[in-house]
Amino acid sequence: MPPLADRPVSGAAIGPLFLGSDIYRGSSYGGLHPLRVPRVSTVIDLGRALGWLPPERYRTSPRAKAPALHLWHRPDYIAALIEAERLAQAGLPAPAAWPQLYGLGTLSNPLFPEMFCRPATGAGGMLWAAEALAAAPAGVLHVPGGGTHHGMAGRANGFCYLNDVVLGLKALQRAGLRRLAYIDIDAHHSDGVEVAFASQPDVLMISVHEEARWPHTGAVQDDAGGNGFNLPVPRGFNDSEMALVRDQLILPRVAAHRPEAIVLQCGADALEEDPLSRLALSNRAHLAVVAALRPLAPRLIVTGGGGYNPWSVGRLWTAIWGLLSGQDLPDVLPRPAQAVLRGLSWNGGSRPPPAEHLLTTLLDAPRDGPVRPEIRDRLARLAAR
């Protein structure tokens, strides 16, 4: 639970609050991994350069301890993850059986020195956010280090050692909230969350993700036992199409569910610049989803998620914090904020340098386009349920 002195006063709304940590500044999945790039640290630096992170709005994320993680994860897996971190710090490999048994020591989920501490910080932030929100009548929290939606109860999966989303939702349930909504606009299907909450009618799940993309789950006919709505979308998914999905799927379903709390996963890999997907959204599309969902429940947690272009990730998640905290989003960034973006790099590899607008602006130009028939057809199928 949050420290007693840090809990909201009974009857008072909490936030907007930003949960961050310097562990994201000093750790990496390794030089060949897509998560070698800075992400949360960029958001913190941009937020401070813009004057948007005063001390009263910032909380250092706690690090979850093993017993708290057992709310979803198997104890033997958590013990293995802690031991794997010790081995990585000593420069030793994982036992030969662990890649198959626990998903540890693979290309997607390699050993590195902070491989428990870093995801446990994201999980601790989500647990803190859930418990703090549940103790208040209303509130808004931004946890950009959260959103690891692929983690399974007993194994690492898809760059995710833990599933902080599941832990946060379960903490909301444990605190007495019953009707919850989970919305996921990451480029990849939220398979771990679906496994955790399938056939639980009080937990609405909506995932909008790229078709024919790993983990190759989340087909439109997959209803997660009745409480899940999956919308795979084609390559080139644009702002106009997302607006239609927002207005015809996400908002009506959430409004009808009448949730006590919403968790929104805002993976930045659905943006056009991302190297690991083929979608074409601007960050304005994500912001429009955030703004539209905010009035539909008294409590809102917005997380990060995927995103492997350091410039587009940093700009999106900073803009989300600006929206949540009531800031005026500038057309042109002031020089200190531009300096943060100009100081980023891919940290290896041979990718091209960023376009100039990724260094000088916070908001993308709109990326509108035609709404394709397959999207209308899939929305109609979901509407008929």
C-alpha cells in the first residue's frame, strides 16, 4: 500500500500525478535490443524542460517486492527473475532450461543487470496508482513506465518480464472497485491482459492492434469469453480510421460499461515513425482517445507501452502528460525542450536521423486518410455483439 502520509485525504480527488524513476535512465535491455533507446527518462526531461513537472505533481515510483507481484505472477517465476538479475550482474548466463521454462535469456527477454528492478519499478508504480486511486473518489495518474501487457503469470513474454497492467487492475479489484475498463491502443495485442481477465464480465477489455503482427492473437472473433473486443487493423491505419474506431467502438462500449476506473495503455509503437510496426497514426490520435475517455470514469490511469523510436515516444508521452495536467501544448518547443530531443540517439544501429519536426515540435501534423472497408466491416461485426 502507499505510505500512509502519501495517500489522498478521504473525500479528495488525487492528481494529476506523474510516476517516474531514474532507473529508466540508467538501464537498457542491451545494445542489440529495441529497448536500448531512452523513453521514460526523455518524458521526465521534456516535462521538466517545459515546467510541467513541479514536485507536487511528481512521485518516484516505488519498486514492488516479490510478495506484491504474487498477486498475478507465480512465486517460482518471480524467484527465477530475481535470480536471473543476480546472474546478469555477475556476468553469468541463465540456466539452460530457463529460456523454455520462464522465457528468460531469450532475444526478446534477455538477461541484463536491472532485469528485475526495472520492471518491478513499473509494477510498483501501477500498484501505487491503483491503490491511491481506489482510496479517492476521483483522480488521474500517468505511469509511462507501465504498460507491459504481454507478461504471463509464469514467464516473460514480448519484452515484458512482468505484467504491470494486470497487477494494477487486480489491485483495483482488491481495493473494492468492481467495474473496470481496460483500453489498449498499442500496435500489439494485449495477450497477457486478456489471459488474466477473460470471462470476467466486470472487466471490459478493448484492444486495437495491427493485424498479422506478433503475438498473432486478438482476432475480431476472439471475445475473451464475452468481455473482450478485439479490433485488428491493417497497415497504414490512419487518424481518420482511429477517430471512427474511437467513436464507434471504444467510447460506446466504455460508456455502456459505466466503469469505476479506466486503465488506458498508450503504446507509442502505433505511431508512423515506429520501426516495429506499420501503422500510420499521429500522436494527435492518441491524445484524442485520452481526452475522450477521461470523462467516462472518475478514475483514470494512463500507461506507456510499446514504442521504439525515442523521439516519437518521448513526444507522445510528454504530450499525454501535458493534456492530463492541463497544460497548453506548444506549437513549437522552447529551446530547452528542443535540446532534450536533440540529445537523443538510437544508441546503436544504422537508422536514419529524425526529421526536423521531431526535434522542434510536440504535436504531429494530423495524418488523416480514407477509412477502408475492412475497418468498417470489422466495426460492424463488433457492434453486432
